[in-house]
Amino acid sequence: MGTVTPLGEFEQLILLAILHLGDEAYAVTITNEIEARASHSVSTGAVYTTLNRLEEKGYLRSHRGDSRPMRGGRPRRLYLVEPDGMDALQSSISVLKRMSAGLEPLLGEV
């Protein structure tokens, strides 16, 4: 296991979307998943930039999927969360839980 660097909020959303999507995690579906679940619009460019950064950190792995006629025969780039990415995500979620513990009267049920 490598050193876990803290994740930004958008990096967390990307990793969570990939986990939700499983074998169908590519830039367009990741964007759609975040928009549906987080209820705010997402720039596709920001998704690509963050995917590249997470892959450079070793938190993601990508591979080319099958060619698609609707994409002019070009394959999609599919993403999987690596073990270090899971560690980083679990660490981030743990920190948020610890920081919000006891603040339910102020924050409501989160």
C-alpha cells in the first residue's frame, strides 16, 4: 500500500461514481452519475482532468473497452478503482465522519 494523499471533494465524487458504475465507468457515465446523485452540473473537462490526476496518483486504472459504432468505432476508456484509491476514499470518508460526529443538532441527519 502506498502513501495515502488527501482527496478533494471532486476526487471523492469521481471515485464514488466509478464504484457505483462498475464495468460501465467511463467519462460520460461518470459525469452523468455525479450529476444525478450530487444534483449539480459537472464539466466533462473537469472529469477528464480529475480522472487523469487520479490515475497518475495510482488511485485508478484505465483500459480501452470494446469499439462502439455510435462512437465511430472508437473504444471507450473504462476506469477501475485501485486498492490505493479505495484506501484514500475510505480515509476521506472516515475523516468526514469523525469531523461531523456530534454535530447532528446543527447539521441534521447527513
